[in-house]
Amino acid sequence: MLVHNMLDLTAHERPSSSALIAGDVTLTFADVKAASERIAAGLAILGVRRGDRVALLAENSLSFPICLFGILKAGAIAVPLNPTIRSERLVYLLNDCSPRILIADCKLAATVSDALAQTSHSPVVVWAENGLEPRLFADAVPWHGGIHCDETIDQDLAVILYTSGSTGQPKGVMLTHHNVCNSTCSISSYLGNVPNDVVLCVLPVSFSYGLFQITTAVQIGFCLVLERSFAYPSQVLDRISDLGATGVPGVPSLFARLLCSPTRRRSGLTNVRYISSAAAPLPPAHISQLNVLFPAARLFSMYGLTECTRVSYLAPEDVQHRPDSVGKAMPNCEVYIVDDRGQRVLPGQVGELVVRGSNVMRGYWGKPAETAQRLRNGNIPDERVLYTGDLFRMDDEGFLYFVARRDDVFKSNGRKIAPKEIEAVLYEVPDVMEAAVVGIPDPVDGYIVKACVVLREGAAATDSSLRQYCRSRLEPALVPKHVEVCRALPKTESGKVKRKELQALRRPETSIMEDSAYDRSCSPQGR
């Protein structure tokens, strides 16, 4: 099975069923298949061959999935790029993967032009207008497979997905057709997707979580609604209500904003039958609030990373009993936890999570050293398993609990501090919408604990009251030395907090022994 075969099969079985909605435009599966074949034909005319890279720089619009499947039908490798990318980052990515073609939204012309003026590799640029298929390909003769497409097998690369680069330069994660198809089937099986689902996606489809909404939609045959922006949460809630959406995938920061937003048509939210959350642990304090907002929805708390798409999920029936768990491995995936020597640890002990399965990437594009750090020998000869770099513990029943990114753990006065434990307490405060904890370098204690919070509109909480609450719930070593109130937390495009930037948002002259909160004039909210 190849990724685009899933579209072809569904278009054959359900040709007139709604496949994509963007704005006020709806396309059927037959429409998407025909348009993707025009893209494939156009790419072949431009000289694209099996294994060539074709970069795709587009918003959440109809052009993205159409071009995605067209690229794959041409036997090429799709390289989705974030549409909010800056020109200097685009230069790096173009030089890194050397695409033959760059398909880009016209509105991004300035960014593309700036990048092409600096890059050592200049692809042919094809422009798409108004979120539709590129005009250059609109009159191409539909292509029902050709010599290059026919040669593709499931071990060939389907996509190169770039990481956010929060810990260095972005790395191109290589996923084969086999990787994508197997992950898609596993995800749809535990979510219980059915053809009459309507799933609203505000996640950027240029990243793994959003991209797999597209592949799951064509595998099952449900309708995917693509929304370009999350600037106005109330409009998203109204859109969910108006369309009768049955599925809402998101990340904790997205749900935090939905919970703070009023909606005029709350009755329509009862159609939502499932919510899925990934990218970061969902705060337990938000779970009960989501149950009120979406009373008929089953909540799936998930864990994954670009290098293997998805790893685990917590079944809805376990959410109330284990709200801080990310569940067990998804179908066709095995996980275990090891210590620094690579030996498996006992239940309850903390170690690095290792993933084994068809979801594990082939490696990082052009980076053999970085690949060797992540993909290491498994128990079967010549097998490679993924060392995630994330610290976990597993209970006696096999449920996983995220502890921290290995890079996020710091020592304060000789004790290891995992931010998640402190963040969970801060989320218990009703006034707190978002929270992140980091360590600030200190010559005496090694690091001191700092919390950065975003408050709900009209909140009465102060830095002092938040520290006082932490004192009542945490042991002294975990109580933040400083609490900084911010307008927003800096995040990557995929919704992960940029902790290094939070470390930099400190007042240099603050005494390391000071027990008072920051002067509000030094915080972003006070400026």
C-alpha cells in the first residue's frame, strides 16, 4: 500500500462523498483524486522523477492535500514546509534537502524571493493562488500513473518532515510509504474513525499531527475541514457547531484558549464525539473543563514525536483514573524504558523511552551522526529502534507517564527537577491558562526554579499568590523562586514551548537569593 493508494481506493468507493472543506469550498474524493492527478502530470512535464524532492509551502487550504497526493503520485518525496517560515530558515531547508520543485502560495512570494536570493540551491517555483491547485497544472491531462509512479514501493520515502529545531537546526525526518500507511491505520483504529466523521483541523498540516489528519481522512473516507487560523477561538467553536464536527484534534495550548472563549451556539458542540490532544501533556486540570465544553466527547490523550508520528494513547475510559498518563503503546507499536546503560528499568523507575515499530522513521535526511544517536540496535539483529530522548516511567499495568524531555530536566541544589510536576500544580489555579517551568543558571544552586504563566482574561492571581499556592502543594525544593506573568509563551510552530527563550526572559540583576516575585514592569505583560 502506498499513501496515495488510500485516496484512490476511497475515491473509487465513495466518489461523491465530501472529502475536504476549506472556507465555503467543498471537494469530493473524486475531485481530490482528479486534481492530484493533474498535479502529478504537471510535475512529470517539469521533469520530476522518482525520488526527487518537491517542497510544499502552503497554508491549511485545498492546495495542500491536492499537491501532497500529486507529488506522491509522481513518485516524488513531499517536503511540507511551515507557511509562517522566515526567509533565513527557508534558505537552510532548501539547501538541506535540495528540492527540484517548490510549490508555494502566492501570498508567500516575498519570503520565497528573499530565500532564493540567498540559497545555493534554487528550485523551480510553481505558484498556487487562493489556496487552490497551481494554475500551471490546472489544464494538465489527468495522469493515471506512469513509469515513475509505477516503480514506487512502500520502502521508498513518502515525506520528509522537518522538526521544529527547538534544540538546534531543524532535522528532516524521513518517513516511508510503509511508515505513513501503518501509522495512519493504527491511529484511525484506536480513534474509531468512521466515514461519517467530520473532523475540524486547525493544526498546521505542514507538521506531523496535522498531516496525519489528511492521511486518516482519505484512509477512512471522512470529511476533513481545514481552518487556516486559530486567532479567534470563539469562531473556531462556532465553526465546530455549524458544521456538526464530530472530531477535534488539538494541542494543550489550543484547548486552553477554547476553554477561555465564549460560544454563542454551545448546543452544537454536543456533536463532537472525540477530542485528541498531543504535542505536550494535557494538564489534568483542563480535562474536566473539556468534558463540560464537549459533553458527548471521548478524550484521547496522546504522546508522539515527528520521528515516529504517534507512540501511545490513553483510552477515554482511563482518563478519569489516570489523567496524568499518556496511556499505552498504540496498535502495532512496542515501547519500553531503559537506563543510561540501555538496560530495561523496573516499573516505577524513570528512564528513556524506546519505541519499536513500523512507525519509526528511516532516519534524518543527510545527517548520519544525528541518526545514529536516535536509531540504535534493538533486540533483533540489524533492527533499529528509536531512542526518543524523553524520560518516562511505566506503572505495573504498563501505563506510561511522561516525566520530562531529557534536555528540560535540571538540578537545583543537588536535586533533579522535572518541570511537569510543578506545571501540573500551577494548572490547578483557575486563573492560569498556560504554564511552563524552566531552570535559571545559578552559581550557588546550579539552577533555580522559574515559572512563566499566562493568565486568563480578568484573572486576579498575582505572582505572589501563585508562589503561595505552590508552597501549599509542593515541597520547598520545587516551589518556584520566581513567577513571571507573560502575555503568551513562545512556542514552536507545532505548539511546543520554547523553554530556552523563557530562560532568557529573566532580569539579570535579580538576586539569586531573592524570595520575592519579579517586578511586574520586567514581565512582558507589564511592559
